[in-house]
Amino acid sequence: MSRPRRRPALALLLALLLLLPVAVSTAAAQGQDAEFDRIAEETAALRGLPIETEIGEAFLTPAQLRDRLVRDLAEEYPADEVAADERALEAFGLIPAGTDLDALMLDLLGEQIAGFYDPETDEMYVISGDEELGAVEEFTYSHEVAHALQDQTFDLERVQAAFADGTNDDADLAVTALIEGDAVAASVEYLMANPFLAARLAATAVDGGEQIESAPPIIVQTLLSPYIAEQRFVTTLRQTGGWEAVNAAYADLPASMEQVLHPEKYLERDDPTPVPLPDLAPVLGAGWERMEENTFGELQTAIVLANQEPGQGLDSDLPDAAEAAAAGWDGDRYAVWTKGDEDVVVWASVWDGEAEAAEFAAAAETYGTTLTEDGQVLRVEQSSAEVRFVLAPSAALADAALVALAES
């Protein structure tokens, strides 16, 4: 029997993505009110959204930021959910065995956050230090002002609530890509309007950070992708109808990262095909519990197939073979079932055609063989444009699960 889940690890990271700036640094100290107002007004004019209510700043020290993260993570991500997500990600080989997700996320976010906008409090939080307002801080503040403008105009809590149950990471990531792509485009407009700032920014050395440089690729790429994949998406929307086309997307959200990566599929409304998964409890037998069920989507499927080591995720370009094998995605669903120390992984997907399905099936089998070192049994089966992937501790369980997938 499956237990209710509020927010799996990747969905929680996506919910926290609004906290991430476009660069890493400390923000300026208090006393910069006039400069903050100037940046906000200029960003609003460039983005074409009004400042409906004054944007207030609250200042946090790095220590206060960490305390807030500890509190927020404890509230949103209870220990039992942390343990469950660790188990599911380990079963897919996406994090090393023994990874402490709670500590990883705390360290990663604490390292990366320079400032953030909180839609719940309508406040801009600035991580304060002893420096004057530097180039990175100014650019970051413009980015976060864009989020405040989005919230005042479109209500970001409502927008993000479209997939609030945390059962479709791909849809969450697509919505986040729209939000971040919009803010990146607005802050780049601000940068282009201030060439002296651009020169200062170009001369500023920014260290990526020890935590992000060593984190598992599934975590790093998920965090970075809304800032990278959005470029073509938002640019395409603006080419078709300017900022008004971007505004309209908040009422007609992208449904998948496939639509973000290939904007023509958003414009043509090539929506994902739902992929149902069967209840495997009667098939697997007594004691088996569904721990996780979710959707990877095209981008995360490519990350999975790339099978990179921790520390490789900062390379924004995934291997061509992995991207090619994930192209043609039309829908997927995966689940992890557990019993004691044993896991059964099932992953069903549908593709644009038989050729795309065959390419993915071959790549999935290559990837799956890396997970069979501890005696796990792999089954990969293609049927026309559908592919079924099963990893189980015995041939009997693998075959039973595969039959159930085919009949669902």
C-alpha cells in the first residue's frame, strides 16, 4: 500500500529554486535604499510590468540564512521523506549510497543563495555583508525584482500550485523554467541597458562553490536547468509576441520540459501522453510498498542516461548520446517499490515513434546494466512506441513486474 507523499526531493528543490540567484556572492549592506529603488524601477520599466506595491527589503546575515533554511527544510521535508527519497534515488543510481540528502541540500542552498524573493511574505531578502553594492549583487537584485514583479502581476503561489502535489517533477521543472527564464531575460535586459555594469560584471571572478561542484548531477542539473533551458523558450515567446507572449504563458503554462527545450512543441501544444502505472502490490506479494512515483521528462531522462559521476553536473551540456536518446520523449512514469533492503524499479515510457523508442531502449539497457552489480535483474522491453524498464532483485519479480506494466 502506498503512503502519501507531500514533496519528493527534486520537487522540493524546484520549490526552493526561486531562492537561487543567477550568481554567487554576498549582497550589499544596509543603507542602499535609493540604489535598490533605482534598480527596481528600471527593471520594471524594461520588463513592462508595474510595481504595484513597494518592494521592501529584509536583511539576513549568512548565519541567519542558514537558520532559516534549517527551519524551512525541517518543515517542508520531514526526516521520513528524506529517507524515502534517498532510497528511491539510490535505487536509480542517481546518488551515491549513503548520501545525506538533507545535509546536501542545506549545504548547497546555503552556499548558493545571495538573495531571494519570498512570495509568501512579499519581501526581498538580501544576504548582507560588509561590501558596497557590487556588480554581482546589482545584477542579482534585478533578477529578484523580476520575481517580485511576476508575483504582483501573476501570483507566483497560484502559478506554482498548478503542480503542488509534487508527483510530477517534469511539470514542476517546466513551470520553474518559465519563471526563471522570464527573470533571467529581464535581468539581462537590465544588464544591456547598463554597459558599465556589464563591464564590471565581466571583470568579476565568481567561484561556483565547493558544494555545487561536487553534488550529484541529478541535483545540480535540476537546479541549473531552469536558468539554461529557459533561454530558447522565453526568447522564442518574445520573438512571437514580445513580453505579452511571456505574460500569456502564465495563464497557459508549459506542461513539460520537452515544451521548454523545444518551444515549437509548446506553441503547437504537443502535450505529454499520460502513462499509467499498475498497482504492483498484488504482483510483488506481501510486504512490498510503493515508496515513490513520479515523472522524469525529457531533460531528467537525459540526465539519467548520461550516468555521470558527482561533480560532472556543472557541465551544462549533457553528452550528445544521452540527449539524442531522450529526444522524442512523449511521456513517462516511474515508481520504486521496497521491501526491507530490496528494491523494484519500474519505468514506463512512450515515444514519438518506434525509432525513438528503440534508441531510448538501447540507451536504457546500457544504463540499467550499471545497476545490476549487486545481483539485480534488468528487463528492458520495447513494444512499438512504448518502452518498459524493470530492475528487480530476482528474475521472477522482474518478469512479473514487466507483465504487469505491459497489461496496464
